[in-house]
Amino acid sequence: MNAHVTDDSLDYDAVYAGRSPWRLLAPIDHPIEPARCLVSGTGLTHLGSAKNRQAMHAVTADETDSLKMFRWGVEGGKPAPQQIGTAPEWFYKGNGTILRAPGEPLDVPSYAEDGGEEAEIAGVYLVDPLGQPRRIGMAIGNEFSDHVFERKNYLNLAGSKMRSCAIGPELVVDPAFDSVAGTVTIERAGKTFWSQAIATGEAEMCHSLANIEHHHFKFETHRRPGDLHVHYYGAHSLSFGAGVRLAEGDVMAIAFENFGRPLRNPLRVASGPAGLVTIIPL
């Protein structure tokens, strides 16, 4: 290993700030087969997000399915050690081709109705040759979704999540994940347009990390040796919930304490109407 070490060095600050010809990559990828990196997430996990919806204590018999699922998490999402708790909401985002690096744009496609940040921590996992999932570490993530489409009907959740997303800049190995303070900021024309304090970690959630991980990896297809997994743990709150609609060029900046530099990504909106996708028979 030492035989490959040179005296060359890079100014990380300059690379991070975009003042260098070098660019940061996403902190994890599958170098040979991007399709063998599964990107997914868990929703309705954070107490803060439920407070914005008046949480379970204020609901009536007419509670929505989303609040029912959150209540089930409050009641059974943190089981005793070696026990299995209530399954959280789970969604698929795509494969490794949708992962974006810090500084790269997150796209609102022509068929989408909106695009907005979801400031989260994502777990990064590798399945070893024996089929045992191993957590490599965690990174700041922007899960990014179409909230206008989702708001029309909760059954639109699956389609609203099929979007590009970002992680980084740094991958933190074995971080503390009890209560992690952070901020999410929307910058417009170089100035802060909206900002809010957020928090994540097990103390801020109705599901334990072990329970989230069990319910993701209980599926045999998620334990295929050699596969990578990037799994978002859920968001505390969103600018969309505060009535903010992002626009072309807005920069989404997400920071969490002890997780390195903020993750920054601009918003890019596709121009023109959505085209019809046609299928050609074999």
C-alpha cells in the first residue's frame, strides 16, 4: 500500500468550494454495476415531522393512513433488544445511477409537478460474500421528492420518490446517531431564502435504527452478496411544509453536526413539456 503513496496533495477546501479543476464524487458507488446499488428510504419516522401534522395525540377516528402508520411506529417502532418491531413505511428510489455528488444539480423532470429537498442522514451498506449486510457508515443526504404530486394522493408516494438524490460530501464511519442537530437552508440568488433547524437520530425518531435496518434487510433480495445499499432514514421537516416552492437555480444546503461539510446541490428544472414514451415490440 505504501508503495502507491506520493507527495501529491489536493486542497480539499478548494475542491469543495468548486475553485479547483477536481470535483467531488458521491462518497459511495458501485464501480462496475451501478444497478447493483439499491437506493431506498424509510418515511414517517421522525417525531418532528409528525408534530407538524399534529402528531398522533391530536388525531381522531378519521386519522389518515399516514398518521396511522406513524402511530404504529410510536407504539412499536422501538422494540426491546433482539425483538422485531413494527415495520416502518418503506419506499424505493432507484439504483445507483440516480445518486448525485455534492454540487451536482438535482433535477425536476419534465413529467414532474415539483421538486423539493428532504434533509436526512443516509446509511451506506455492503452485503458481504456470506449475505451479511454490513454498515459502512452514514452520510448527509438530500432525498429529494415531488411533494406536489405526492400531496394529491398518498398512493402517489412511489412515483414521487423516483427522482435523483444526493449524499455526501463525507462518509462518516460509525458516527453517534442518538440526537443529531442540523440545519436546512434554501439559497436563492446567493442569499438565504429560507432556513430551519432540524434534528435526526434515534432520540428524534419513533423507530430504532436496528428496527429500520431489520425491516429493510429482512427481504432476501436485499441480502445479495456484493450489492450496495443507500438507505435514507427519514426527514424531520421540509421547506415544502412551510409553503416554500423551489425554483430553478435555488441551492439546497443541508448540514448535520459531526457529519462534515454541508451537502449543497442546486435545483435544475427541465424545460419543455413531457414527451410520450413509446414502446417498440421485439
